[in-house]
Amino acid sequence: MKTLKKHLALIAFLSTFSLYAQSQLQHEKKHFLSEDGKLYWQAQKPVYLFVSENPTGTEAKRLESNSTPEYANPFFFDTEGVNYVRTRWAVDPETRKPIEPQMEVMFEVYRDGIAPTSQVDFLSAQKYSDGTTLFYGQGLSLSSSATDYLSGINNIYFSANKNEYAAYNESIPITTDGSYLYQFYAVDNVGNVEMPQSFSFTVDVTAPVSSLSVEGESISDILSPRTKLLLSANDASSGLKSIHYKMDGQNDQLFDENISLKNLEEGVHSVTYYSIDNVGNREADKTFDFYLDRTQPEVLVTVEGDKYEIGSKIFVSGRTMIKLSSTDNKAGLKSISYQIDKNGEVMYTESFPMPQGNGDHSVTFYAVDNVGNSYKSLYKPEGLGKSQYLTDMDAPIINHSYAGLKYFTRDTMFVTSQSLIELHASDVLSGVKEIQYRINGGDYKTYKEPFSIDKEGTFLVEYFGTDNVQNKADKSFVFRVDNSGPNVEKILSMEPVGTLKLDEKGENLDVHTKGVKLYLAATDEIIDTETVYYQINGGTEKIYTSPINLTMTGIVSFSIRAIDKLGNETKTDPIEIFVK
């Protein structure tokens, strides 16, 4: 057999050296008769020729050379490969006569002085060189084969890590980490020995170890969109080749500088990662589960005490306190702070008052959760866009008035039951909330519209006005109700001269002389009389200004109407006299 090939598992290959790490075995130089009858002779072995008259070689005689005795016993084959021992002519064994045509008789001997050549294959493993060391990964087996030009391969021998050489029979698996030195050589059938080949390499069957760290805002496994994930890995042998990851089971990606979370939606996520070294050892998947919190904290503002909202403004009083609280959906609250107007930001610890003194104020609220989600806003209660505080320290301005008939005299206001009492309040900041009043110590009631008083008499009205932040002002006033007209009086300048009874009248009439004068007067118990009117015989009503000279004769009928300063009126029935 001229070629022997045997396979082994490969792990790592480094380089070939001519230096021996372990001494070769001793191999005898010899001749070899192959199965096909060819005789192979090691080139360094001497040759002696013997002749015998029988096929068993008994009583053989060694041949001597008379012409070249110095090169004959022994002699050496001079040609690599086939050499011949020959006679001049071939003789027929039966007739003992030369055969025709003539031909030589040749005995072939094959000189073999060339060592075989072996080959080592590193199979089934990934390899990597860092320039000085050759690394092999998992699955390595060493497979050796050899070829020989002439006599064929007798065997292959190997040494592992400077141990004694042993015959190579089958592929050599290498399954553990470490540095290795393997030497191989082949021997042919006549004892020619190959110079050993040395292979130095390192086997790396251990995967790298990776780790994940969080850079940025986080608490436990709750992260923010600004957080970055960092992956790192170490490999103790062939070195790290790459780190891989995939987010939420998506496509595998090569890790570069960091893993950004800014495009992830809020919620639960999972990143799977692993590393690979330079000879293909792959780390088992590792998983990091986390919650991405994008939600800002919510700030709850409670106005304790006086508060009134209108339009885009919030009115408060000097008694008002602002209380802050906050909730967060996941990471939890880190801090709350506030800023009034352009003053410095203040960390919130307890309820605080608004600045004293009337005027506009703004309050900005800040909240930050434990992963850095921040909230900043002017106070906007109930989603109404409120953004401005106005401190209202002043009570409303209140007063009263009278609508309709009224008359002021002697430090007293006089009105009638038709007169309306009006209460007024104004507030330039938060506005008037309500007016309450009571009459002559009765129960307070809410003022809704002007009111009147039916009864005559003197009345005390106490009232107060409240603005929308509970600032309060109170007053009182007194007035008198007069519903009665004046008392009317008439006087004739002369006494009657008699009486006259008219049948159609059924009553006696005083009789006065023509030219008698009629005097009129009106008096009021409470206030002055404004005007006195009179009417004679159904004629036009006139204002009384001076005595009336009665120049007509016959029955004279007159009526009187008097009005006081409040318009209260007294009107008499017609009064009749007879003038002659």
C-alpha cells in the first residue's frame, strides 16, 4: 500500500516547525517484498549476490567479482527505483538453448532511499490567527495521511505535547481548551523515516461571556427613552469577534456603540444578546426584560381655601394655600418643585401661600420621575387652560340706592312702597360672588333683585358683599316708608249767610255771598306737601297758588288734590256750596 489516509477531528492549526520536541522512534532499515512480488531495497543497505542450483537456495554460493572486487561485496544499488541483475541471453529451460530472438534475462530490484511524505489535516473546526497564535474552535480533529514514491507506507507516528511517539491509527479529536504541540512523521516499508512535522496551536472551545449594563436614567428594570443599553463581552482565548442582539424578537443586529431606546413604545420589552469569539464559539442567549416608561408624572394641584376661576385666570386671596401632589404611572416620583413668577425654583415640601398683595402671578410646576421623565407647566386645572393667578386682597365695594319715588330730609330717606331698594357691589379682581341682606334684624337672605317694603315705618337694612375669594365688606342704612298723602284743608273767607236745601240734592248747602274767597291748604305728618291742585265745576284742574275768588253764582262744586314730596296723593270728593 503506497498511500495511507486516516482522518481525525480538527481544532486548531498554528504552524509547522522543523525542530523536534520529542525524539523519534528507532526504525530498522530493511528490504520489502510487496504482494505483487516486487522487491524493494533500502538505498543504504548493502547487497550480496548468491547463486544456487535449487529453488530453495540451499548450498548457495556467493558471487565474487574478479574485475571489480572492491565494489562487489557488498555492492549498492545506484539508481533510485528499478535496478537490474541480468544475464546476456535468455536460455530455454527445456532445450537449454538460447531463445530466438535473443533477449536478456533481468532480475528487478527496486532501490528506495526516499523518505515518505505525510500530511496533517485540521478538520471540522473554525480557525483564527492573531499573528502569533493559531486558534481552533469546537469540533477539531487531526487527520493524517502519507504518500511514498516506491515501497509504500509502513506507518505514521505522532507525539502529543512532547509525549512518546505512538502509531497513528485514527483521527485524533481535541475537545478541551489549551495549547497543544503535535508532531507527525511517516515511515515507509524499507525503513525510510520522514523528518517530523511539528504543529503548535491553541484550542478554544469555551464561548465568550457577555454582560449588559444600563447607561442613563433607570430604576430597577424601569428605563426611560433616554437610557442606553451597553453590551460588553470577554473571551479568555481566541478573543471576541462580535456581540449580537435583537429587540423584542426582531431581526438579529450587530452591537456597535449602544442600544438606543428612543424609538420604542412605552411598555414591556425584551432584549436578547449573545457574543461570538474568533473561532465561532457562540454564547448561549441571555435576556434582559425591562419596562420603557415614557409617561410624564402628573401633578395634582389643590387650591386650599379661597379660589375662583374665570376665563384664563385664577383668583385667590391672602388666605389661599397651594398644595401639590403627583402620581407616576411606573417609575415613581422623584421630586416636585415650583416657581412663582420669575423667582427661583423651590423644592416642594409643604403647602405654600401665594404672594401677598393684589396683582397677577404665575406659578410653574415641575415634576420629575425616577427615570427622568419631566413635567413642566403652568397650572392648568380641569383642562381649562388656566395659567394665571391673581391675588385679591380687597373686599368688594358695596352701596345702595333707591329707584322710584324718594325724598331725603332731616337726615332721613323717605320712600314709598312703590320705591325699590337696590343693593350694589363691585370687585375689580375676582368679582362679586353675592350680596346678603336682612331687614330690622331678621334672617339674612341673598339679594337677587331690587325689593320694596309694603308697610309704613322706619327700617334698618344690614347687608354685606362677598367676592369670589371670600373677601367681605358690610354696611347698613335706615330709611322710612311713607305711603300716606297730605291732609287737605279748605277755608272760605266769609262765614255762610245761610243754608239752602235743594230737593234734588237732598242735603243743605251753605250759602255764601258772591266774591267769597276760597283758601286751600295741605299738611303732611311726615314730609312736606309738594303741590295742591283744585278743580271748580268740572273744569280744568289747576295748581293752587293763591286764594280763589268765587265770582260765579249758583251751586259751586270744587275738589282738591294734594301731593306730598313722595308723590303720595290725597284727593277730596267734590265739595258744594251755593253762591248768590
